[in-house]
Amino acid sequence: MANQAVLGLYRTPEAAADAVGNLQQAGIGHNDYEIMTGVPYPEGTFGEPPVRHKLYVFPFMGAMIGLTLAILEGAGTQLAYPLVTGGKPILSVPPIIIISYELTLLGAIVFTVIGIIFESRLPRPALGVYDTRITEGLIGVVCTCPEERVEEVRGLLQRAAAIEVKVGQG
């Protein structure tokens, strides 16, 4: 069963908030609708729950992976190719510290970029339904629902004084 995306366009934030309220009262989950606007509004303006980002996990995991790889690479190389120089120990800590620093930062940076892409939900192969008037100041409320609920969602969005309601592929 395919999902359909229903887009309602609104002139004011109050009307868009009414549309979100209608969707919530109809039992549509907060993961099934999205507010699109070209104007930055504070979080929660439209009555949607706050978004919980987990971006902080990505740099931490990248740093841990980088540190682990650096220690394995530094110690492994020194043990695999033992080079005895003037009675010094084969496993030397200062070179491992330098490599550990560099790979920890590299891992954190690479995983931060991956985290930003992941949290931004990119790439998005199916753009769904969109209207260029959103970038001109209108507010769009997009609800993704099963085909049998399309007319119900269209009515909910229309009841909140929508300028236009479009239906497209979800």
C-alpha cells in the first residue's frame, strides 16, 4: 500500500498551527507530518513537538574509532617491524601519541560530517510534493498518509483555511 503526501499551503503561522492541531486531533503521529517554510520560526511555533537531535553521538563515536585505530596502527606497526635502535624499547609511546591525536581528530571530523548529512535527512531521492510559493513566504504542512486517509487529511488541512491543498507521491 503506497503512501500519499498531502500539502496544505497557509499564509499565517496561526493557520498552519491550526492545521497541525487538526492533524494531531485526528490521531496522526508527529512523524507523519512536516512543516516547510522559507522563514525561520522558533521551534514549537506550530505546535509540533521539539526535535531531538543526536548529532553529538557522531563525533564521539568517530573520535573513539579514530583513537582505537591509531593505537592499533601505531603499536601494530612497531611490533610487526621491530627496529631495535641503541637498546631503546621497541614499543615507543611518543609516536603513538602523535598518531592517536591526528586520527582521533580525523575520525571526529569525518563522523561529524556524516552525522550532519544523516541528521539533515540527505540525500532525499524522492522529494514528494512541494510548491515554490513556500520560498516566497507561504507555510506548507505536508502529511504523509496511506491512500485511504488522503481525503480525510485533505479535509483536515482545508478546514484550517488552506490556500491550496495538493496531493502527490509520499
